[in-house]
Amino acid sequence: MTDPRYTPLALSLPATVPFVGPETQERQRGAPFVARLGANEGVFGPSPRAVKAMAATEIWMYGDPENHDLRHALADHHGVRPENIVVGEGIDGLLGYLVRLLVGPGDTVVTSDGAYPTFNYHVAGFGGVLHKVPYRGDHEDPAALFTKAKEVNAKLVYLANPDNPMGSWHSGADIVAAMETLPEGCLLVLDEAYVECAPEGTAAPVAADDPRVIRMRTFSKVYGMAGARIGYAIGAPRLIEAFNKVRNHFGMNRAAQVGALAALLDTDWLAQVQAQISAARDRISQIARDNGLTPLPSATNFVAIDCGQDGAFAKAILEALVAQGIFVRMPFAAPQNRCIRVSCGAAEDLDAFAAALPNALATARAE
């Protein structure tokens, strides 16, 4: 028997994934994690209204392929038109569709070195050529990104605000000002997954019909629904309509649709979770300082902790934490990889992290 006739592009790709999941790591270590603080999930959970709505869903039916009710509610929420909204299987799914629409073999794309790797994964999967610029002071650098985009005639440029993995952020007004240098024909992919965690003024004040940008949002973080895979994008109608050419029209399950709609309307729950995230960031920062480490300012639901040396030292700390059942992650590009990244968790999660960190530091220093 012969193998299937893969495309040359598929044959050229390495068998890699953007992230090794915590479940995979648990199977490898033969034990569950005590504290799951590595995936930036919303551990405080979804709105009880969302849980109730999902539980009552008649799941035997396919979801509405137009995501009509959710799109209209999101449009009302943002003061835009439903034609400005596309719903998809998390930001990851929407990034895949967007790259499929715009990137073919040899097309150029720009991102930051060390930024969200799933975007890079999609670009490689469609044969794009990725160009990277370094962070500047632990912040993504819009000016450098847009300059590089002009140099290489990029079709897409990716920028997360607030940023993952560093938790840093720019004001939305600064992003919009920098867009004046975005080259003609280049689309800014503005990933605002963490914007509900951020200070007022972080969201970019850009018109939904502006053809230069598409903004990505999610229910995976503050809304606590990562397992439901619900993301959406805000963009110019012609671009949003183009998604219908390539998206999985039945990709959104019915329970996720009604759950997201209920969560969006529960503003009291959202405010409560935002307060819990703020408190957890403060606690993580204090734990870091108690152990002689430096927490970086964060506008997200995680804190990057500067471990004070290089990537090898930070990796040793991470591995020692994992050995004690504490799941965390770290940036993968220097010099940001001097840090570990700790997601906001419940009190018992952070208690476990606080107990494990001194031992992890001692182990790393002994190596």
C-alpha cells in the first residue's frame, strides 16, 4: 500500500504544534497538575447564566450557521453593524481562516519574534514567508512591525494588544496613530484577546469599517469559556463577508452560541471576574517579589515574572515547578525567555504556586 499523495507544502512542514497541552504533559508525567496556571484560561469560570443556557440547549440540533443572534448582540455591544462581525472557533480558528483568505505560497507576513505562535503556525501551513521583528522593552513594537511590513511588502502584520506572553500593552490611541505608517495593501491583525483585562483606553478606537485592520476578540479569557471555543472578529464588511467563502459554517456548536450570548449580557459577572483577575495579578506579583523575582506590569490575566538570569535558568525553574505539579509556561524567544508566565488562578492555585516556587528556585540554582 502507498501513502496518500500529500501536497508538496504539507510534505515540507514539520510535525509540530504551537503548544503542548497540559493534558499531554499530565499523561507524560503520570499525574494531574495541582495548579493549572499555564494556559491563561479563565479559571474563575463562566457566568452562571451562560452555564444555565448551555445546559438547557437542545444539542441534537446543529448550531445556526449564520451565528445570527450572537453576531447581532455583539454588534449592539460594540456599536457596530452585524456585517462587521464574524464568529468562529476561537481566535485560533479565525486566524486560520484569515490566513487562508490572504496568504498563499511565498506571500510575506510580519510578526514579533516571540509573539503568539499559533499565528505563525497558520502562516506556515499556507506557505507564507514569516518575517519577525524584536520586542522593544518587553513591548511589541508597532513602528518596527509596520516598517518591516513595508520593506517586505507584507500582506498581513500581526500585533497583540495587550501582548501575550509579556502582558505589556500600548494605548489604543498609540496603535491607531502608528497605523498611519501601515503600508498600502497590508492588513493589521490586531489581537485583543486580553483587552477586557486591560486599563481603559487600551482598545483601539478605530472604526469598524476601516479596511486597514481586523480586530480579534474571544470568550476564552475573562468570560471563562475557553473550552467552548468562541471567538469573533470586527472588521470591514467586505472582509467579514469573505470569511463565508472559507469558514466552517457549522463549526460553532449550538451550546457555545447560546452560552456566549448569555455571558455577553451578564455584565455583573464580568465585573466580578475582572476584580478577581486584578487581585490574582497582585498576588502573583507579591509571590514573585517575596522570592526575589521581578513581576512585570500586566494588562492581561497572567503575569510574566522576570527570573533575573537567562532562558536556561527560567526553563529550569519552569521544569522544577512542573515536577511539583504546577503547570506554567514561558516565552520562547530571547530576551523575553528570561521570564516564566503565570496565569491568574484561584486562591488555592496561587497558594500551591507560592509553596512550590522556593523549591523550584533552589533546584534551578543548584544546576
